[in-house]
Amino acid sequence: MSTLSETIRPILRTPCLPSYSSAAVNLTELSPRTRFSNSPPTYDDATARSFSNASIRPPPNTPDSRSSETSPSRAGERFTPTVQFQIESSGKHWISLPRGTRPDPIPVFRVEEGRWNCSTPAYRSLRFSRSDNSCILVRGDDAAQMPICTTLYRFGPGKPPVFRLKNEESSLHGSASLAKICEEDSDLQIRPKSLTSRTQILKTPHGTFRWRYASRKERAAVDGADTLLICELIQQAVPANGMKMQEKASRVAQLVRGEKTRTPGTGRSTAGNGGRLMMDLFRWTDLKDGGKDTVECLFVASCICMLKKEVDRRRMHQLMAVGAGVAIIA
């Protein structure tokens, strides 16, 4: 027994190391030690190209795949125009006499793919004298000039402009019949939101519309818009908590005036000049008896009315400037 213990004891004191074989190692082929990485694994070129194309191309039914003219509205919805028009109105410059503009026809051209046919307008707005703002809206190809919408301007406070849509049984033509419009029950009045506001409210059987001037943030969202007029559909919505009714505004039309869209010969400071009128008529597509055409006609007529109001404000400012100059001289 003692012999066995004496034999084991030296073995335990002597460490036993494994044997290794010598081999040459190229250190340049070894990658440096790194920590855990969040980067994705590498792919070959074909896989990377297909993945990149699939991530950039928008789905077919998303807002990004729609027309480039889309712009966010105040309610957060996307405005996608279904039809566009080019309104050609010379307006009124600052350096001019404070009198009414010439009764030149205002052509409205239908724009398709950024172009329009200058020979045949879709609509024409006609006036009959310099001193009268009342006008009629006719089809561009109608040689008889039968009005589809008549706008009557009345003098005095509390007398807003009136829109009279086409009546199949009537034969309104010329300025002689304009004085009878106020007696009709179907007159549509466009009223200011307040005494000093430029916002206008138009109540129609197809909805309540509000024309207003866009904010700086809204103008920045529309490419090339120096001036932006917005028409919104006003609806009363019940909130989720069921408390007080809330107002919901959805953009249905807008007039863009910029370097590429304003009427040639006019500038940024011109009042009442024309531009690109865009409409979203999707809500009224299924209406019968020409409801969609009626809404389109109302948008055109009310937009021209907003331009005429700009001219009226410009004349008022010119008269105030002339009066101030006379007072200083006197």
C-alpha cells in the first residue's frame, strides 16, 4: 500500500500538458473581435437590389402612389384632385385707377396632364358692363351663351352675392333677366363669416362649403403656391364621447396661384388674377340628375366670386390711399 502511494504522489505533482502541432496562420484573414452588432446580415447583389426596389415603390392603394398634387388638409386627410381647371383672369394691379375692371370674358380651361386647349374653354364667365359685377357662367362651346349659373351682385350692406343655378324651364339670357334672380326660392347666397373676415360660407343642397385663405404652413405644403385659396366641405360630426357636436372640414377644392400657375401678365401682388383650380368631386360621383356637374359649376362660379371680392378690396384700398393723399395735400 505504501508502495502505491509513493508511486502516485510524484505523478500528481508533475503537470500533464497536451501536445500541439505547429502550423502557420495568416493573421490578415482573421476578422477583429467585435461586440454584438445590430446591423442586418449581408446579402448578395441580386437580393439587395430586389429588396431596395420593393421598399421604395409604394403600394398601389396608398396616398403616396396617387397624384403628386396631393396635399394634407387641416383635418389630416389627403386632398386628391379628380379634375383641374385653369382660370385666366387679369385681375387688378396696384398701380391702376380705383375703378371697375373691364368686362372681359374669363375663360376657364379644363386641364388634363398639365395641358389645356386654349381654343375651347370648358366655361366662360361673362359680364356686360364695367360698373356691374353681375355675371353669367356659360359652357365654352355654347354659341347661344345660355347661363348654367348666374351670379347677382347687389349693392349695400347685408346683401351678399347670389348664385342662381340653371333652370330648365327658364331662358335667362343677358343682363335684363338678372334683376329677377332674387325672387327665386332656390337662390344660394355666399356670406362672409364675419364683418371683417375674408372667409365666405356657401350653403347648398349638396353641402355647406367654406372658402378661406390658407395659412403659411398650408401654402408651404403645396408646391409652387404663392397664394392658396381653399374650399372646404363643412360637416357636423358627433365625437366619440357623445358630447357637443364638432365641426369637420374636408378640403374639396383649392386655387393655386404661383409662378407657373398664375395668369400670364400678372404678378404676386395682383388682386383677382387667375390660377389653377383643383377639385375633388369623388363624393358626388354617384349623384343622379347631374349632381356632380352642378357641384363643379358651383365651385367654378364661387371661385370667380372670390376673385371679384379681391378686386373690390383692392379698389377700396386704392380709394383709401387717394383719400389719404388728398387729406395730406389739403
